Amino acid sequence: MIKFSSLEKGQVIGSKTVTVNRGDLVRYAGASGDFNPIHYSERFATEVELPSVIAHGMFTMGAVVDLVGAWVGNPGAIVDYQTRFTKPVVVEDPAGSNPSDAEGTAIEVEGKIGALDEEAQTARVDLTVTANGTKVLMKCQAVVQL
Amino acid sequence: MGINPDLVGHIYPAGASYQVGREKIREFATATKASSPAHFDVQAAQALGYADLVAPPTFVIIIAQRADAQLIADPASGIDFSRVVHADQRFTHHRPIVAGDELLAELYVDQIREMGAGAMITTRAEITTVSGEKVATTTSSLLVRAGD
């Protein structure tokens, strides 16, 4: 268990890469109940002026927070979690690949202690989330109860 | 503008309750690539002090989006789902959600703002147990892009 007193603002808690392919989007659609066709139909996505199929923002938000839950050793300790979705994560369907086995788009996430509240014994972890060199989430913050 | 501004302050009452099941927690955890054994293994969850499998931090979006669906389906809202982009999302957990919970979601339309030719709508879902215990508050903003 992480001790509140051992933490410092600005401290990096870790980083990881999450990949997402078209198969992952179908799986997330089924698990979440979000069947917006922009997340599986390239024809539909481009007709509504998106570059291609894009990941559910909630897929990205849900996947990157694992870094925080794993760091604290208890995903139920995350008492508040928010983000803004600023750029879509485009997920291509490369020719000659099985969409469920394709390498997919890499989403990079790094977590840093953004704030500490001694009275509440909470730490705010600020996540920097990028894909293809662009920040895709802004103000992505998870508050952990220690 | 794609949204009826008169909806601000409207409350959509909770519909049927949502039963949080172990298999749904496992399925959602797999789909979001969550690694904690507390989402998959009851003993691991109990070792952390939970009565049963604990839901991932964004699991409650399932229930919040069901509540949002009432708004999107409401002919009075004027929202075209195919032009909706998720702009921001927040979860405040009053206590962790575990398998066996039976939850209700009451939806509040908090704000509607014109954004160029489109509009931004902010909704809040208050998630409680069927006996009225506060479990989570979710807030989401949807950008409805202008149509052709």
C-alpha cells in the first residue's frame, strides 16, 4: 500500500502503452452498450466527416486509468476521475490483417502526482495521454483515496 | 442549433434498475484492458475488502449512458445521435460499485450552450442503490455538431 507521506507533487507514478485495434472497439461496444457506428463502420464515419473509425472516448478513458489502479493496488480507491476528449484516436484497418490481431493504434499514458490533499489523504494523478504524437485527452485526472 | 434549450433543468426519472453482475464486470474489465484481479477473481476482491468483484472506475458509464439514451431518444431534445461527439466526462464515486449492486440513475440536464453552429449539452446522472444510497455522480458533456 502506498503511503501518502511518501508522495511528492510532480512525482511520476509510471507509464504504459495501450493498443487498440478494430476488434477491441467491437468488444468495447458490446461491453459498454455504446453502438455508435462511428466506432465500427468506416463508411459511416467518413460520411459524418471523421477521418476514419475512431475509438470510443470512453474506451481510451477506461483503458488508461489502469495505470493508476495498478499503481495504488486497488482500482476501487479511485474516487474521482475526469477528462476532456480533445482529439479522436483513429483506428485503422490495415489490409491483409485480421482486425482482432492487428497491431492497432498505440495510446501512450504517463501519470504524475498533480496535487496532494493531506486532510483528505487523497492524491490527484494527472495523466498525459497521446496517440500518434498528439494529446488525445486533456485534464485527465484521477483522484486516489489513500 | 441542434438542441432544444428548454430542456435545461429537466429531470428524467430513473427507469428500470440495473443489476451489476460478475460477468458484466469481467466483460467490461476485459474490454478496457483492466489488469486488476479484483475485477475477475472474487477472492482477490475480498482480499481488498470488497464483498464481491469491484467494478472498474468507468464501469458506471454503462448505466449513465442508458440514462442519456432517454434524452437522445426524446423527440423534444432534437438531438441527432450520429452527430454527437463526447466532449468531457467525470465520475465521482461515493463508494465503489460491486457485483450484486442494484442501481438506479436519475438524469439531470444541467446546461446547454450554443457552440458555433452546434451545441454542447451537459448532463448529470445521480446513481443510487434501489434503497437510496448514493453510489456515484457522473457528468458528461456531449457536443452535437451542426447538421448539413
